[in-house]
Amino acid sequence: MPVYRAPLEDYRFLLHEFFEVEKQTDLPQFEDLSAEVIDDVLANAGKICEDVLQPLNQSGDEEGCHYENGVVRTPKGFKEAYKSFAEGGWSGLGAPPEYGGAGLPMFLTMLVGEMTESANQSFSMYPWLSAAAYSALIANGAQWMKQHIVPRMVSGEWTGTMCLTEPHAGTDLRLMRTRAVEQEDGTYRMTGTKIFISAGEHDLADNIIHMVIAKIPDENGQIHNDLSTVNFFMVPKYLVKEDGTVGARNGVSCGGIEHKMGIRANATCVMNFDDAVAWRIGPKPQMPKPGEKHSSSEGMKGMFAMMNAARVGVGVQGIAVAEVAMQNANAYAHERRVGQALTGPEEPDQPADLLIVHPDVRRMLLHGRACTEGARAVALWTSLNMSIAGSARPERETAGMLADLLTPVVKAFFTDLGFECANMAMQCYGGHGYIRDNGVEQFVRDGRINQIYEGANGVQAMDLVGRKLGRKGGAGAFALFNAINDFLTANENDAQLADFVKPVRRGLDALQGATLWLAQHGASNPNDAGAGAVDYLRLMGIVVTGWMWARIAKFAQSRLAANPENSTFYREKLISARYWMERMMPECAMLRERVETGSATIMAFEAAG
Ligand SMILES: Cc1cc2nc3c(=O)[nH]c(=O)nc-3n(C[C@H](O)[C@H](O)[C@H](O)COP(=O)(O)OP(=O)(O)OC[C@H]3O[C@@H](n4cnc5c(N)ncnc54)[C@H](O)[C@@H]3O)c2cc1C
């Protein structure tokens, strides 16, 4: 049976020592946070994850969801687990108190999310998608929705979904066909089919609130292949009146569930909208006049806000799967006996040494440690920037730009690392990882979707290179480069830190060089930007994580200098930081070279095809 232990020690280190979150009382939602409150929330979340969610992970995967005549049943135990999760107040962790939530800041919801996803990714998608949906209603919904719908979602009585994808329109939402026609009373009637809708139908909650994008037809009843008429709607499974009373079943139904590689206990649904009553979220769009150029839709704004938060959440899913997979691989490496240490048997009285004696097994485990803890620090830093962006601090604009820039990096780089680590964890088990009994192959299967949904990782890379890099004249990228450069300059003469400062300096040079190359070539030949985008995103991810590891190394050194008797915790941090410098930072030069190779060969391949 796989195991999971909430990594509370690392959380406490990052929050209380490294980022000192409880001192940042000027940030919104941080006012009443003490270290005790934070630790209490994390410990209690860890407990429900270890005791309730994790034990259902393997059985949920084996059983999967059941579909019959439009009804979806989740696997055995999920209903009871969801009830205790909701009763514990976990569904409303980040929601403002006026809606019944705990009003906790993003860094805490992020860490609780990481734990639930490590314990049971399929389960955790039900409440976390719901949180994304109610956040969209809080941001842009009508007053009656905030009064009567949001509190029921916050309490977990109802759940929510995000409905974007259609059979012929996943990445390319311009092509969607679902339409919503305005009625005299101001509501809309929606018709169309959405596919791959996570938690679209299930038996955990009494009502499901679908957040849907659809096109409003023009005066001739036509819909266009662009985004100008795309709008954002709320479509409840059971109708809700403006006074909050729940009415009849709406015209939305589940046409089936997908049979898929991983997250098998999360229902991935085909959702049919048949003249369903829908409410538009946000301001009424300006329809383009006949012959007028269609521009990007204002109506998509609410959806993009929902998706940006969800992207960081998916990046955290990558960290979560790496954490749990590596915890299990580490335990296995300390119990399985295979071969002998290269320098001679470590336990001569035993038939063989433990797996952990082999350098390559240690390499994989240390890779997992360095990726997970480094990525977690970067994700937390990104969430803190998001909080600063909403504060009165003078640096709020810069913080917002940094968070905006790093969102695709967190999503794509950390989900890539998550899959890499899950795969390495399986390698540590040998054939015993490939078979199902040990549960480690489930992590590989579950972790794979994180690279695809919420915008495939290649599309995230295009978002970084095509949109985020150039935004506001490249201000976000400059802010990031300056922050890294400031640290390097301040520590350049510290001999003790040389092993950390030098590789990050080389990495930053590679990143700046590749950025300049893209700026010079990407505009004249967009294929050059497209061909190098994935390598560029990884390059930025490695450099940012390297910078974070260098800062952690400096911190750990100071703790050890103050008290050489200090725990092995700081020594292990130094080892992980060194690993990143020695084994990950050298990739930067290679990635830069790849970016600067351009697109000629790649595009010639298509021509030859
Ligand atoms: C298990 C699961 C759960 C999901 N949950 C939801 C959900 O809750 N709600 C929802 O709306 N959707 C959901 N999705 C859909 C998911 O978001 C889409 O599958 C994803 O966005 C990719 O769209 P697509 O599958 O149509 O691939 P396509 O758009 O056909 O793209 C195929 C591949 O081409 C590449 N590609 C496409 N365009 C570009 C580009 N411009 N630049 C570079 N590369 C490109 C990418 O590598 C991409 O993976 C889910 C999917 C799955 C499998």
C-alpha cells in the first residue's frame, strides 16, 4: 500500500523562517494570521489527507466512477469522505467570511491543495474546481448569486465546474459552437456540448453550478469563428431562483464519462446543454456591427481570471504528485535489498545491501527532493506576489507582473517535473513499480494529465513567449531578472556561496541571452518563437528555481553557522541546493542553444511530411 505523510516540516520552514509570512500583516487576509493558526490549519489538513483521503486513493482508482442513464456514482467511500471534508470547512478555506469561508490567503489554500492532491488527486478535484467556480461568481456574479449560490458552494453543499472544452475546440476556443440566446427576461438559453468536464456530474452534492463559456449569436443568428462573442455564463443543474429557492432540473445533463489513463475516480463528463437556462456573468458585451472587425471579447475576462488561478493550482498538482511518489520511492529504497554498495558491502551480514546504497537510486531520490522543495518555494513566492499585487504596497505593480509572468512557468514546468519525478519514483521500484500492487504506477498515470489540461504545456510556453514576456514592454521579465541579479550581486564576494552564485549567474546570462534572441527573431519569424518556447519556459523555470535554491542555501548556511548542532534539516537543504546547481543548472546553456537554433529544421520537417 502506498503511504503519504504531509510534509509539514518543509511547510513550516518556508512559511515561518524563509518567507516569514506571519510578519506580513499588511497584506490582505494576512492580518489575523499567527504562526499557531497557520500550523493548526496545516496539521489538521494533513490529518484529513493522511487518514481519510489517501486510504481511498488506490481503491478509487481501481473502481473508477460509474455511469448509468445520466447518473454518475463516485467510488466507494468518496461520499463519506466528501461529507467530512465539507463539514470540516475545507471547501471554503479561501472564501471570504461573508460567504461562510475561512478567508485564508492563497499560500495556505495552495499548501492544503498540495496535500489533498498528494493524498488523492481524483478526490481533490471535486472541491478545488468548485472553489475556482465560486471565486468566479464572487468576482463577477450578480448580487443574488453571491447571496444564495456562493454560500452553498463554499459550504460544500453544492459544487461547481469549469466548462470550456468542446469536441472540436480545446486549445482553440474560437471554434466553439455552444451558443447562448438572450431571452426577454435577461436570462439566456444555452445549447451545445462540452466534453472532458471534470466533476461535471457526480453524487457528492445536491446541485452543480456549471461555469460555461458560450457564444452569443449575432442578429442574424450566426456565430463567428472568433472570441468576440464568447461570454461567460452560469448554468445550474437544478434551477435556482433569484430568491434562492431551488426549482426544477435544468436542461443540462451528463451524456457519459470518459475511460481514461489516470484520475479515474474523478468523473470526466460529456455535458449536454439542451436549451438550458443560463445567466450571463459580467457586463453585457458590445456586439460587433455587421462588417465591423471582431475583437477579443470582454466577456472572456471573468473566465481568464478563473483560469489563471486554476493554472497555478495545476502547477501545484505537479508538486503534489512528485512529493507523494518520491515519499514512496524513498521508503522502498530503505527496505528493498538489491546488490551491494560499489565501495564494498555496507551490511555484510545481510544477503544484500539496501537499494539506497546505489548512487543512481540516490540520484533519483535527490532529484525528487530538489524538484519538489524548490518548486514549492517558487510556487509559494508566486502566490505571495499575487497577495502583494492586491495590497497597498508600493511594489504591488511589480509583484503583479511577476506573478503574471510566472503563472505559465508554475503550471508547465512544475507539472513536467511532477511527471518526471513520478516516473523516476517508478524506476526506483523496478518491475515492482510497473505492476499495480505498489500503487506507484498510479502516480505516473494521475500525474500525466497535469501537463495537458488547463492549457497544454506547449500552449503555456506560447503564452509565456508570445504574451507574457512582451507585456508592458517586458517589464515583468526585467523585474525578474533584476531581482535575481540583485541577489547575485549582493552575494558575489561571499566565498561560501560561490558554488550557488556562479551557476545561477551563468543561468541568468543564458536566460537573458535567450530572451534577447527571441525579442530579435520572434517578431520577424513567429515560428522561431514557437519552436523555442518550450525550451525557453524550462530555462526560465530552472533559473528561477535555482535562484530560490541559492537563497535557501544562504539561509541554511546562516542557520548552521549560528548553531552548528542544528538539525540535519538545514544540511539536507544544502545538499538539495547543491544538486540543483550541479545537475539542473548546466541544462541552461543547452536550452539557450536550442532556443537560438530557431525553427528552420523543425518547419522543414512539416514541409517534408
Ligand atoms: C481528464 C481531463 C479533464 C479535463 N477537465 C476539463 C474541464 O474540467 N473543463 C474543460 O473545459 N476542459 C477540461 N479538459 C480539457 C483540456 O483542458 C483539453 O484537453 C486541453 O486544453 C487540450 O485541448 P485538446 O484536447 O482539444 O487538444 P488540442 O487543442 O487539439 O491540441 C492538441 C495538442 O496540440 C498542441 N497545441 C495545440 N495548439 C497549440 C498552440 N497554439 N501552440 C503550441 N501547441 C499547440 C498541444 O500540445 C496540445 O496538447 C480536460 C481534459 C482531460 C483529458
